[in-house]
Amino acid sequence: MIASELSMTFFLRVLSLSAATAALAACSTEPPQPIKPAEMPKSFSAPMTKADQVWPSPDWWTGFASDELTALETTAQTSNLDLAAAAARVEQARGQTGISAAALFPAVDLQASATRAGAKQSVVGVGGTGGSHVGGGSGPHATSGTINTVGNTFGVSLNASYELDFWGLARDNLRAAQNTARAALYAQRVVALTVTSDVADTYLDVLALRDRLAIARNNVDAAKRILTITEAKVTNGISSNLDLAQQRAIVAQVQSTVPSLEEQEREARYALAVLEGRAPEGFDVKAQTINGIVAPPVAPDMPSALLVRRPDIAAAEANLVSAHASLDAARAAFLPAIGLTAQGGYTNPQIGSLFNPESLAWSIGAQLLQTIFDGGVKSSQTDIARARETELVADYRSTVFNALSDTESALGQVSSLAAQEGFVTEQVKNAAEAFRIAELQYREGVADLLSVLQTQQALFTAQDTLVQIKLARLQAGVSLYRALGGGWTIGQDKDAPTRNDFNPLPIPL
């Protein structure tokens, strides 16, 4: 007996020492630092326009001075289907967080039962005195038979089980789930930023195509006007049928551009309707021209500020932290699992006496489970988790560098397109004057048809190019707002668990 007690004491001490050592080794570790401060540039190198506004505001589209665009953006934020799907993914991730958090609490079950059972039993007994025996006496004799027994059993019990999170496995899983939820929330913000940018881009597309349609129709009118002059000259013998055929060909050529532009405008409206979360039939845009819409200037601050202003970077960081927590959990899975169980309840054949103290029965227990051999499953799971973390380190770095590239490109486009627009505006002004003079001279017989056709082509090509440059400049402004995070900052998501908020519940160890 003494030897047994000494052995048990020694076993418990060894177990306690091993547990303390393993717990120290299994503590959650800090995720790697994928970007070093020295790797971030000190400033952007692309040319920037002077702007009073540093970083866009969350409602940046209102700066375009278009009430219709503002209304479309407001509708898209509540009706866009991609946003609805992203919001559902956030709720799924939060539900998974709740499942992971449940592992830190005991599981308690209440069980009630009622049983009625019956059986047949054989019975052998001694009967009364019977017939005579040899010797003239009489005595008892044996009898046999069966009886039915029926009984009731009633019971109610409370069962509890709890696996001690001694090594931090459940907490690591919770940390992984929390950061996955963070990533889903930030991914929703990415979708929101993409939707608002797409709405602005598509709206501008519709207006620009309508401007190009107006230019094409004016070109058709001008070509028909010149055709009328040419027909009169041929009738009067001043011009040949060659001039007439050439001008008729020009009229057909410029007319052929109209249906294509009309189809592009319809498709742009259809795309805008889908972004608004509705069917394209019956959807229309009131504005007819892109003129008067000007993107307000905006400038970024330090490049490192993108790390907290781009939701895609925040999502990449949250995914990395989640993967690191999963790696910690995979390491903790090598350690023993310690479980506690408790059961208590009442059992009695009479339901009225069920809760008497004499009917109480209880039990408590503990178990320790250690995997000795699993064919390398846990080792392989750790390898997968480690490789996943390495992958997400690379993804995070790529996301940061792409964010810097997006910003540099958008800044450069805004600057270069603004300069280009100025030059093409001057070109259109002079081309319009040249065409006016050429048409007047052709009417008076001073200039030939070739000069008129050349100046006409130069004018309408320049006008169409100017509209496309205006569109590109405005969309470059949209791209800049998007590259700068659209006014989002990581602190806006108050309901998102922070990277260090691994245990928001008061759960004792």
C-alpha cells in the first residue's frame, strides 16, 4: 500500500513537471514580420498635384459634383449583390469563431429517461399431499409454471465534460478563427471599395459613350452637309462623280460608327444596373455628358500609411496571423489531452420518489490521452500549417508592393492625363477652326474635297480622343481613391477583434 502511494506521488510529480515544461513550449508565439520598416519607401516618387485634401474621404464620390452619381453609390452600398454575399461570409466567419470559443467551456447535457420492461420467469414450487406411496403413506409433490414481471425505471441525470486547454490548443484555434473573421470583415471592405469604384467608373463610361455618340452623329451631319454641297457641284458640272462617290463612302463610314457606340452605351448601362443590384431592363441614366464632372485633387501621405488604409493589406495581415495561430495549434496537438467528466442524477422505479436522496448517484473522472503513433498525421498537419504561413508571408508582401505600385501608377496617370487633356483641348480648338474654313472654302469653290475630308477627319478624331482622355483622367482619379483605400482606415471597424484580442471572454485557465 505504501509503495503504491509512493509510486502514485512520483507519477504525479513527473506529470506536473512534464506538463509545465510542455506548456511553456506550447505558448502562443508572435507571427513573423513580413515587411521591415526599412523596406517601405519614405515617399512616393510619382508626380503629384497640389491638393488640400490628404487621403480621400469615405464618401469621396461626392467630390465629383454629381447628384446622380451620389445616389447610385448610395443605392449600391445597400443593394449590390456582391456586397450582400461578402456580408454573409463575414457572418459565417463569426459563427466559426463562436464554435471555436465553445471549446473553452464545459459541455453540459441534461438527460431524462423513462423505461418500462417486462419478462417471463419460470417458477418451481412444492404442491400439497397427493396419491399413496409404497408403504401406505402420502406426502407433498413438485409443481412448475411461469409468471410475468413488469417494472418501471425513471431517471434524470446531468452530464458534464471539459477538456482542459492546458497547452493552449483551443485558444490557438480561437485566435485563428478570430483573425479569419477579421480577414473576412476586411475582405468585405475590399468588395465595398471595388463596388463603389466600379459604379463610378461605369457611370463615367456611360456619359463618355454618350458624348462620343453625340460627336459621331455630328460627324454624320457634317458629312451629309458636305455630300449635299458635292451633289450640287456635280449637278452644275463643277465636280466629278468621283468626288460624289468618295463623299458617299465617307457618309457610310461615319454612320457605321454609331451602332457600335450605341451598343457599348447599352452594355455600360446594363453593367451599372447589375452593380445597383437590379435587372437591366428599364434602367437608365439621366445625365448625357461627361463635361462638368471633375475629380477633386487628393494626395497621399507617407507610403507606410497604406498599411492601415488599405483593407486588402489588413485582410492579408489578418490571414497571416490566423495561419500562425493555426501553426501554434498544430504544435500543441502533439501534447496530451486532459479531460474531466462528471455525472450526477436520480434513478428510481417510482416517479414520485425520483428525487429522494436515496435515488442519487454520481461519478467524476479524469483522463489523459496521448498519441503514441498516428502514422505522421500530426507531423504532416504541422508541415501544412508552416507552409501555409510561409505562403501568406509572401502574399502579404505582394499585397503591400502592389498597393505601392497602384498608388504610384494612379498618381502618374492623373498627372500625365491632365497634361495630355490640355494639349488635345488645344488641338480640338484649332481643328474645329480648320474644318470651318475648309468647308467654307469648298462651298465657295476655293478648296477641293480632299482638304475638307482631311480637316473633318482630324476634327472629329480629336474630339473623340478628347472625350476618351477626359474619361481616362476621371477614372484615374477613381483609381487613385481606390489605391489610397477609399477613405477607409483600420480603426473604423470597431467590431473587428484586434490582432492582440485573442481572448475577449473572461475564461479562466
